[in-house]
Amino acid sequence: MSQTFVEKAGDQIAESIYEASGVTAEAAEAVAEGVKAARCAAHHGCEAAEDFVHSSTMRIQRNPLTATAAALVAGLALGTLAGLSLRRK
């Protein structure tokens, strides 16, 4: 017995819905993997920042005069650059 047009259309719709649900599941999995990767990257970034702050604190405690001199030179350089850029306008 041959299928009618309505039966064929119903089969096609059911197949399309099944395929769409598979694509939706794959998209959800890809999003979940992306979120996991972003959280991992944020965690590693946070650890790197903590390590940087800790090492900077230790370096300043070991050499306070060098740290003060470096901050003074950096401040003077930035101040000079800011003054020159404002004067040119």
C-alpha cells in the first residue's frame, strides 16, 4: 500500500523534529564546554594575578629603597609625558 501525501509529510516532519533535537543537544553540549573552558581560564588568570601580587610584595619587602626609587622614576616619567602632551594641545 502506497503512502498518501499527508502520511509522507508527517514522516518528513517527524524526521525533521528528530534531527533538530539532535542538533539542539549538540549545541547545548558545545555551550557547556565553552562555559567550562571560560571558567578554567578565569581560574588560571586569578591564580596568576595572586602569584604576581605575592611576588611583587616579597620583592618590595626585600628591596624597599629600589621599589621606592622605581616608583619615583615611573611617576616622574608619566608626569613629564602628561605635561608635554597637554602643552602641545
